[in-house]
Amino acid sequence: MQETGYSKKFVLLAITFNVCLIASNLFETKVFRAGPLTLTGGLLVFPVSYIINDILSELYGYRKARFVIVTAFLMNLFLVLAAQIVRILPPAPFWEGQNHFDYIFAADLRITIASMLAFLCGSLCNALIMDKMKKISRDGRGFGFRAVISTLGGETLDSVIFFPIAFWTSGFSNIILMMVTQIVLKTGYELIVLPVTARIVSSSER
């Protein structure tokens, strides 16, 4: 571990980041109601990846954060491709789960491309903003402010890419509403857990 320059904490954060991305994509098939809002299960997990992104960028810099982001992108791509291969395998005569399996893993090509492209661009944008703002601050203070601004920037880019591509037939006003809802909720998620995130960063910097 020491020979590669990656600490146990870095590896744990990287693994969690990968799991959050893959889990959020699987959970997207679950749609639920929260008061007047219709949301997907992925919303509960995906923002965690941005929080980890902030921690990685703050503690290890943009290059290592970018490495984790690209790795997660490739692992998700592997899962998508492997799932399509498994789907076309002939089911056993006694197995009745093919329709359920297809429901989870039958990816719409347009939505899959939109999701993966949005994740890659949004996450890299988040990490880059964190890194640049920290360098500008010089003394390294103001992590909370940087975390919120970088998440806002990353989530905005993510939504601007994903929703117009994935839901281009839904109408302009509906797309804007979905984009704003996702940006507000995910940034709000960041604000709620910010004390925990700041505590992790603070304890790691000592």
C-alpha cells in the first residue's frame, strides 16, 4: 500500500465512491413519492459520491480524485456491458425471473449514455472546482464553502447534460423543473451532511 502512495483511507473512499455510483444507477429503477415530489431511489445514494468527491479533492488533490472518478466510470461501464451479456443468456426452463432481471438491467441506450456522460463531466467539474478554489484560498480554509459551491457546479453540469438527453421528449418546462429539483435536492443533501464531511476532512488533516 505504501509503495503506491495510496493510504487505507484513500482506498476505502475510492471503493465507497465506486459502490455509490453503481448502486445509485441500479436504484434509479425505483420511483417513489415524497410529498408532492416524484423521486428515484438513486437520489438517496448518488449525492454521497459528490461528498466523497469533495473529501478526495480536498485531501488528495484533483489528480487522485480524477483517478477515482475515471475508475468508477469504467467500473460502471463494465457492469452495464456485463449485464447486457447476462441478459441474452438463455434462462433455465424453471427460472421465472427473466422479466424482473430485464426490468432492472435492460438499459435504454440514450439514458445510459446520458447518465454516464453526465456523471463523468459533473464529477470532474466538482473535483476541479474544489481543487482550484483551495489553491486560490492559499491558507486552505473555507472547506464548507468550497464543498457547497463545487457540488452546486458539478450537479448543475450533471443535470444540464443528463435531463435534456434522457428526457428530450418531455417538454422544455418539465426538463427545467426536473433539473432544478435535482440540483436543489442534491445540494441540500450536501448542506445537511456538511458537518460530518467537515469533521472527516478536519480529522484527516491533523
